[in-house]
Amino acid sequence: MFETAEAEPPTAEAPQRPQVVAPAAPAQPSGARTRRALSRRARMFLMLGGVVALGAIGYGAWWRLVTSHRVVTDNAYVEASIAQITPLVSAAIVRVPVMDTQKVKAGDVLVVLDDADARLALTQAEAQLAQTERRVRGYYANDEALTAQAAARAAQVASARSDLDRARAEFNRRQSLAQSGAVSGEELTSAQTGLRAAEAALLAAQAQEKAAQSARDVNATLIAGPGENPEVAQARARVEQARLDLARTVIRAPMDGVIVKNTAQVGQRVQVGAPLMIVTPIERAYVNANFKEVQLRKVRVGQPVELESDLYGGSVTYHGKVVGLAGGTGAAFSLIPAQNATGNWIKIVQRLPVRIALDPKELEQHPLRVGMSMSATIFTDH
């Protein structure tokens, strides 16, 4: 194949030049081109294979040195041991000085209840205590009187016994003289009557002595025993209960935290145990990370954890440690647990909550809220 150069058009001034034909390049055989293409493709495949092999080696090394010593999940959430505020006495609400989202300290007033009934109950209990103390003091005063009375009755018994002995001696003497006729029958009858009267007087004195001793024993029982008198102790306990009920009309925060779900309203009459609000201690928040059961082979208590929250992203990293593993999966303790004995059972990989404690200083610098999402990485090589 030849290439033809385009000839210049003839002009009147110059004669027409002859056409010059350049020789064509020698044609290369098709087999050489094919071999070069195959060689270039083979080099490309070799390079690709090398890249893949290097990537596989790098991934294997990364997995062996790093990934195999950690477990990761983004199924983690912030939680806290919340305090539910409930009244311990029944009364009407007169003041609610807090609102939702407000931060409170332990001891801050949350709700104030009407204390009129509690004050009346305390006054009544104190009056009953004073009356009981007076009655018990009377027991002690009566003990001395009853002791003296028992001693007097004992003396009467002794006197009656002496009279009986004298009357018996008189009767025996007259009875012996009556046989010889020295004493008349009237005197003997009189002596016998005196003997019977002395016997009756002794029985009466003994009965009075027994009654006096019984009264003294009963009174001694009322004041006997170590420590405080039971009646006084019971009355004092009523006073303490009334004073406690009065103090409970002011409901205070049990811990530092944030107010959540405040339903208390002024004028509302609340019953014992009715929920009014929740105090969430965000400074003591922790994380429950739900790891798959196949990830827990090497997880142990005390291992370090790094966490990131969706709130701050990767700019903030929290440091914590594993403090415990739950006793069962969420499905095991659900309201309607799974019935795996049925014929249409499908195996599902379960997740187990792992409790992770957070650094309080980091929580103070970057506060979290209950329920926020987290990503957790446990380093199992520690």
C-alpha cells in the first residue's frame, strides 16, 4: 500500500513538478501483535494478582495483630440507675419548685406536700406520750404504797396468829378444868367461841395479805424489766412515726441528676407510692453493649473499652472497662420468651448485654443522656 503526496497545482510561472511517491512501511505479521497484547495482559493480571495478594496478606496481618484481639458493636446504649420519686405519705401538693430537664443536687427540694394533718398527728402523739409517762410514774409511786400495805397485812397475820394461839391455850385450859368441875360450861363455851373467832380472824388476815401481795406483784410486773417501760416505748415510737411523716411532706432529691417525666401538679392529692418524677444520675451513667454471643469468647471483666457516641462522633472517645455480663439474653427475659421447641424454629444469633463503666471525669467533660446510642470496642488481649 502506497501513500500518494498531493501534487501542487500547475501555475503559469513554473512548470509542473513530477509526483513523488513515498515507500510504504513494511507490514508486521499479526502473530507478533497478538503476542505483545497477550504479554501486556499477563503483566496486568500479574500486577493485579500481586495487589490482591498484598492486600490479603495485609488484611491477614491486620486481623491477626489487631482485629482478632477486639470485638466491636454499635448496638450499645447509655443507661443509668434512675431514682423514681414517690410520696411516702398521702397529702395534697402545695409546691413543685423543679421542672423537667432541671439539674438537681442530692437534698434539693422536689415537692412540698400539705403538712397540716401531719402536724396534728404529731401533737396528738406527743400528748399521748406525756399521758403514758405520767401513768408509768404512778406505777412506781404505787409500788412503794403497795409494798407498805403488804408489810402491814403481814403484821396483821402475825397478830392474828398470836391471838389464835392465845385463844387455843385458853380453850385447852378451860376444857381440862371443866372435867374436874372447876369451870362452868358457860366459860368453856365462851373460850370455844373465842377460839373460833381467832381462827376466822387469822384466815381473814391471811386473805388480805395475799391480796396485797398480788396487787404488789401486778404493779411490779408493770415496771419490771430492763430498759424503758414498754408503754412509754410504744408511745415514743408513735411520736417518732408522726415526726417522720411530717418530715416526709417535703420530698427531696436522693441523688444528683436531671429531672425527667415530672407529673407533679400543685393541688394534686397524691397517694403513697404514686410516681411523681424521675431523677436520672447522668454523672453515674454506664453503657449496656449488646454483643453477639459469638463475640464473647474472650470477653472478661476488667478489660478496657473504647466508646464513641453518636452525639459527639469520632471527636470524643470515652474510656471504660467491662464490669459485668448479664445473666441471660434479652430474649430469655422478655415478656413472651421464645418457644424453641416448636417445629418452625429458626436459629437466631442472640445478643448478651455487657455492662461497661465509664470514666466520671470524661462524663463530666462530655455529658451523655440515658438512651443515647454508642459504639463500643472491647480489647480482649488485656
